[in-house]
Amino acid sequence: MPVMRAGVFPLVTLLFVAVACSPQPQPQTRTQTQATRLVETAEPIVASCETDQEPRDLESISASLGYAFEPTYVPDGFRHSGSSLDRRRRANLVYSNGQATMLIAYPVQFFREGSPTMVDLGLIQPADAVSDVSIGERGGHMLRGGWSELTILAGPGISPADARWDYQRSVTLFFDCETAESEVVGVAVQSIPGGTGDLISDADLIKVASSMLRARSSTR
């Protein structure tokens, strides 16, 4: 996808790919079950993606993919720090507040149990790490956490029994956008904590996603 983040930028991209978009395995014991949550935005929004604004560094993404999405809202203190298109033709937009990072990636695909590759390895992400959310009239999925650093460093040979899920590693919102040509594109917005360990709130991630959507006119 041309989908949303963990030197700094390579690690951010690695975290996003390893934690949010693909692998997501085995549950770690947790006493508190996370119920399905519905977080409504102020105004209902019908799914199309905002493509009107294209900063200069997104032009190559648009030329390659045929579209480029960006938010019109970012949390206080965050600034755009770079955009790129990786070898898989996935766009990565990086925002930072000096410590924490927000990554927007597309196109991506959401898998509730984790990527097929990780599932084949017996690494199934915890059921309570995923909750369904509402972005206006559109549904989305919030993924809390990712495989621990030690689990990732152990590589594909790790036993599922030894894999550990870190609920504080990141939080990622998955949702679909639609291009002007009616192509549905999976988008992910991921919060990666910095030295303070702070994560962007679910409500703010939903506001970021909402700002990427625009209401369709009745003539479309």
C-alpha cells in the first residue's frame, strides 16, 4: 500500500510492519478483558478519502499509486517529518513531537488474529488486543500493543509459548478509505511512544482518521 509507524525512521517502519500490519500472536494472560468500544466522532462521515491537499513530498507517492492521503488534523505538538514509498509500494507518512511518533501507512490489510505468516508460526495476537470502533458511520479496528521486543528479536524460530505481547508497545487504528476512483484502500494510523511512554489517545487517533475522510456530495 502506498497505508500509516516502529536510525529512527527505519525502526519506526520496522515496528509498524512487524507489529501492526503483519505479525500479531499469542495471548499473554490479562485479567481485564477489553470490551468492544464504539467511539463516535462529532459528525457522521461517509467514507471517501481526502486527497485535495498534496504536499510536495507526496507528489511521487500520488504519481506511483494514483492517490495520496494525508490528515488535516494531527495531535498537538506533532509535525510532519517525512514521507516515503517502500519497496512493497506502501506509503509511510511520519509525524513526530520530538519524542513520540505517529505513522500513517497505506495500503495495508487488517488481520484480526495477525498476519497469515505469523499465524502459520503459531503466533496469534491476543483477542483482547483488538476492539471495534466507529469513525462516524464507518467501522474500524483498534489494535493495542504488539509483540515484545525480545519476541521480535528471537525471530521466527521462537516457540509460541515463549512469545510475549506488549500492550504498551503501540496502538494502531485500521480503517478503509476510498479514492476518487472508488478504489478501497486500507489505512493504518499508529502511535509509537517515545521516552515518556505516552501513547496518542484512541480519541485522537480517530480524529486523525476522521480528518482523512470527506463527505461525498450527493452527485457522486
